[in-house]
Amino acid sequence: MTQDLQGQHALVTGGGTGIGRAIAQALAGAGAQVTITGRRGDVLQGAAQGTPGLFPLEMDVSDEASVIDGVKAAANKRGPITICVANAGIAEGRALHKTDLEFWRRTMATNLDGAFLTIRECLNSMHDEPWGRVIAVSSIAGIRGLKGAAAYSASKHGLVGLIRALSEDYLGRGVTFNALCPGYVNTALVGQNVTSIKARTGFSDEQALALMVDVNPHKRLIEASEIGTAVLWLCAPGSQSVNGQAIEISGGQA
């Protein structure tokens, strides 16, 4: 996709790995200055060294003070944030009867509270700008739920609800709000999930991977670059009427 995002400042949480890194690379390739955040400075530095236009910033989305200070520092260095991508999240399945309050709260603190804090602070930064894009990375689990992952599914449903409410709040103000809802994406997280599934079920690597691949209607893993391309589309001219949507990227109908 050819487009010019020169002069735009994007912030991508969880931008050092996986989907977040692919999104950040896509935005930087289109000319944006991209602040990538995460908790691991070495990972962020490695991602930034590989792609011009990426700027690392250590920030913990589950810590309000860290988000406030981080977004402010990014805006002070590279100008108002006009593209906010709330991507940081954790994905871990656990049966409800094995879900204690600590696990539930940790999931919500990152996946939902973290997105709320990130979006809130980025909106403060772009308040006086005539154009802006807020994009949250939810999941297919945010639309139809995921078996064995009640906390994760609830957090991703909440994220879709947050985006839809904000799209109503900001109608006519030049800022759009959308959620991307991918199925299983070919990232290192899939490997972690394979290990977790094997430990719980005794399945082989192939059987554990097949459980995830089969969730995607087209029966293959989605590439992270496909999510990056979707973000570029939402930032492109002509996308201004796409607002308040939960966009499935899953290879078929959920």
C-alpha cells in the first residue's frame, strides 16, 4: 500500500515484537515517526535498530504513571501523537474454575486497562489536531469468545466496547476509532501457546498447533504483516467513514 504519513507521529504499544512490530514497521515504511513502547528496553532497541523511523520507549501499560509519563515524553520529542495503536496484551488461556482473582486482574490490567490508559493519554496529545486515528488490536475472541480463555475473551470484548463508545463520543471531530480482531497470527506467541497446550493436554506439537490453525476459517495462520496493512488502510485517505468497527482478520466468517 502506497501512502504518505510524513509528519504523523504514531505510538504503538507492544511495538517491539509480533503484531506490534509489524504494525510499527508498516507505519514507519509509510513515512510516520513511530514510538514503540514495551517493558523490555533491549527488545525495543533491537526492533528500532532494524527499521528507520522507529523510536524505543520503555513503558508499562498496566502502570498509570508510566503511561502518563511515557506518552508525554514521546509527544515532547516528536510532536502530538496522531496515530494511537493500543496493541499491548497478554494471551493466556485458563479454565474459569482455575482462574483466580490475581490472574483475572493481571489480564484486565494489561489488555483493557492498558488500552484505556494509552488511548486516554494519546487523545490528550491529539486533542487540538484536525486528524487522528485510534486503533485497538482486539481479537476474534473479542467477537465470539474463545473456549478455555474466559478472562482473555472478556478483556477483548471490553476493548471492542471501549472503541465503539469512543467512536460515538468523538463523532465529527476528525478522529476515528476502530478495533482489529485477528484470529491466530504467526508470531512467537503461537509457539508459547503450543507449549502451554502440550502441558495441559499431552498433545504433540502438531496437534497443539492444529488446535489454533483450525480456529481460523481458512485453516492457516495469519501473517503479522496482514495486520500492519490493515492499520495502513485505516490511516489512508478515504477511510474516514470507517469508524466504531470491529474488523475481523480471520480468514473467513466467525
